Amino acid sequence: MDRRKIVLIGAGSAMFTRSLVADLVRDGGQWQVGLVDIDPQALAVAVRLSERMVALKKAPIDVVASLDRRELLPGADVVVTTVAVGGRRAWETDVFIPRKYGIYQPVGDSVAVGGIFRAMRMVPVMVEIARDVARLCPNALFFNYSNPMSVNCRAIRKATDAPVVGLCHGVQHVHRYLAQYIGVPPEELKSVAVGVNHLTWFTELLYKGRDAWPLVKQRLAEVGAGQESMFSWELYRIFGAFPAVLDRHVTEFFPAMLGKGAYYGKTLGVDAFSFEATIAHGDAVYAEMEKQARGESAIDERIFNRAPGEHEQLLEILHALWGDRGTIFSVNLPNKGQVNNLPREAILETPAMATGNGFKPLAIGDLPAGLAAIMNRVVGVHEITAEAALRGDRQLLLQALLADGAVTQVETAERLADEMLTAHKAYLLTLR
């Protein structure tokens, strides 16, 4: 393979950078890796860590870096965004301020108050990146991992000509979870999952050509639901489809069912899927990577033989596209007819075939009425949120907060919005 150029924007998210470089090393091909971040210190960590990993394995990879993406985008074959405007500190604000109003989120990056305000920070930045990609490397494959996935991709598609594709690890992880649950090899289990990112439903499950849901029901009767996924199993019992990506994410889409964060005697984000623990873990891992980058700690070689990371299919996807292999992947693309009873152009997470002419989404047909009712509400909120962020419109922001359902009173929405806007002032457009 000729040397390919991949540009990672948001490289200061060193956990993703480290895993991507490990995959490129294992790939064995010749690569130029362009690392971009607006934070010079974070970028320096990512660069030095990457260089040490490449040197350790004597891989044919060149690492280049810049604070200005426009320096590295020309000639790129692949562009990947892992941007997080405001980083973990802004993320904390997304979750901690709403708690004062009785809104508890274990993640807060996709939906409800946390997801909506993350979108308000993210969308303007993502659109500017997309415009640069369309102008400077129009033939590059453009992938986004940044949350909120659906709103980011929808806003980019509305505002630019950049053909962004959203990628997330949730579907393949829960596919393996279900295979393990019924005791079959994951590669022998076939599934169809459709929805929006972090609320994607397994609607079909096949094992050796036969419907595998009876196996699931039998196992559920024998051993019950796993403690980490009780709500997901409850949704399965009611709707006959199993949600990805288990309770930590899926609970946030059902505020009416889990008022005040109530979760089987615990509180979401507090003693159930602790948000503080997630942040502390991220800080600790990053601190260790800083030591490795400075040479104070040895490179952890387990990264080269690790269990797959969240971007584990990126290299497989690239080779499938370049090789016209026709492999099926779960990707986030506009609805061009994949699902008949969801809005056209809404960003849906569905199966698509990787070909030499790009992704070809598979036609799913209609979702069952119950799932369609839920999904139409969610994609409606995504549409309002994308418009609010694109326009910098406070009125649309309030509409998104109330349509989402986690905020139930207009006065609360206005007070909460104003407090969040003040806290995030450095990262937001001036709202009308």
C-alpha cells in the first residue's frame, strides 16, 4: 500500500490517539499521521506518546503535528474528528448544574440537558472543521467520533457539503454482549440494529439462520437480567427489541420513566454509573499517558494487544472501502430510505455496506409503531438542537430542552438555560 495520510483533529484526546496509533502500528502499512489540537500542551503529549510508540515498534509511520488543522488537511486521505470543546471540565458542568434542578445523567453527552449544551458548544466548531475538510481535502474519507454524534453529523450535513460519517462502538459491543448472554460465538450471531446513536435497537437476531430471540427469552427466564442492564431488559420485555448501548446511555432517553434519576433504588450518575468515577478515571489515565509521553513511564505494550478500543473498526472500515469488500458496518448516515417511518435526512445508526463508492445503507423498512413513536420524538429534538446551535438561537434552545422531556416546566428551562449559558460563555455563540 502507498503511504496514506490520516489527520486526527482533537488529538489532545490522547486516549483515542494512543489507540489509533496502536491500530496503525498493528496494521503494518505506511502511514503519515497528522495530529491537530488547539491546546499546545495536550498536543505535545499526543505527539510525544505517538512518537515513542512508533519508535518502540519500528513502524513505518511518520508523525506530524500542528495547532492549525489547515496546515495538515491538504492531501489527507482520511480525516477523523475526536473534538471535545471544553474538555472534561466543561463536561462536568453539563452534568453538575442540571443536578441542582433534579436532572441526573450518568453520561450527559448525547441527550437531555448535558447533550443539548454539549451540542451548543460542539456544532459551530464541527461545522467549521467540516468546511475546511470540504475545501482542502474534498476527496478524503471523513469520520466523526465526537458527541453528540447525531446532532453533530446532522448539523454538518445541513450546513456543508462534507459527507461526514459517524462511527461509534456501541452496536458491535452489545452484539458481543448478546452473543455471550446466550452462549454462542459472536461471529456466528447475525443482527440488525437500527436507531440513533446511543439509542439503537436490535430488531433482528439470527443464529445459524434461525430467529435467536427464543434463545434470548429462554436464557432470560433461566438467569434473569444482568445487574448492569436491568432497564435495557425491561425495554426489551415491553418493546420486543434490545437497546444498545445498555443502561448507562439508554436511561437518559427516558426521563419520564426514571424521574429524578431514580434507578432501582439508586440514583443515575451518582451511585449508579457514577459520573464522578468516569471523570476521575479519565483524569488518571491521561496523567499516566503524560508520564509515558515524557519518558517517566514505559510504554504499556498491552495497548498493541489490547481488547479492542472504541474505534476498533476504523482500520477495518478503511480497508473495506478502499478494497471494495462489501463488508457490513453500523454507521451514522442521513436517512435516505433506510427507515420509512422516520424523517428523511435524520441521522440514523443503521447497517451499511462498505464499497469502493462509499457506504451503501441497507433498507430496513418500517420500525414497529412503539419504537417509531420514541424515535420520532428523539430525532425531532435532534433537529431543533442542531438548528439552535447553528443559529445561536436561545428560543430554539428552550424548545429543545422542553421537547426532550427531562425539563418539564418553562420556568425551570429558562433558569437552567441561563445558568448553563453563563457557565459555558467562553465556548458558545452569542445567543439571541
